[in-house]
Amino acid sequence: MLTKLHAKNRLQLLIGFLLGVAFGFLLQKGGVTYYDVIINQLLLKDFTVVKIMLTAMITGMIGVHLLVSLGLAELHPKSGALGTTVPGALIFGVGFGLLGYCPGTAVAAVGHGAADALLGGIVGMLVGAMTFATLFPKLKPILGKGDFGTATLPRLLKVHPWVVVIPVIVMVIALLYWIENAGF
């Protein structure tokens, strides 16, 4: 089934576009496209963002591992390194804290008319991408430092993926339950 989809680039683009629109719609309906909600999350006053992220994580984890278990998809983890993770996390965190949007919420916020997300978010992402592409040849030696390969928890523990997935789902559901009952 999915093999036929791989041969149809336009269909893949259409599906990606439609899923992106649906994702943006759900972000907006969840309230995480508003500056105040995100800033209040960073100030630990409103846990809407955490609840949505954890719910999305569980949904994605179940979906991906079901597709893999059914033989409809294969996982191909990309190699990671401290040289890419640490600077990327710092840039993301500073941008997130200053602007009040992550890339996904910035695009969704533009969809409902937030000018700050358009100018600071979209323009900032484009300038950042252009800067990175320009500097990439000079940064390449640094980016590979501290390579940790394609490690995953199931591979490290030498267990079937569901042995990790199921406890993580249970823990995340317990955390969501606690957050909700604690009044966050």
C-alpha cells in the first residue's frame, strides 16, 4: 500500500499539505497559537502546551510503532551528535523564549493573523535557515562533534520496541492525569 504512495510525489505533497493544515487547525483549536498561552507555559502558569505536546507524543508513538509492527513502515533513525543537538537546542530555546512561538505554532499563528508570528517567526526562520546554509561549510566540522549514532532506547536495552513504548505511554498518561488534577 505505502510502496505505491512512494512512487507518487505529488500525492505525497498533497497529503503533507493537508496534514499540515489539519495540524495547524488543531494547534489553533488547542490554543497554543496564542502568545500568552506559550509565555504562560514558559512561566509555569498554564500547562496547555505540555498537555498538547504529551498527547501528540503518545499518539505519534502509537501510530509509528503500529505501522512498523504491521510492516507498513520502517524506522530509519538519523545519527545525532552533541555538536548539532546543543547549539540547535540553544537557538530553539532562545527563539522560543523571545518570540513566544516554536516553528509549528508560529506558522499556525500566522494562519489566524498574528503579525508578530509572521515577522518574527516566519521571517526569522527564513533568515536563520539562510544564515545556516551560508555558514554550513564552516560549521560542518563542529556539527559532527560528540556523535552518538542512531541509538534508540529499545536498541540500547536490546528489547522489542513495545517493551519501551507501553511503559512510556502509561507514564505519560499518569503525568497528564496528575497535571490535570493538580490544576495546571
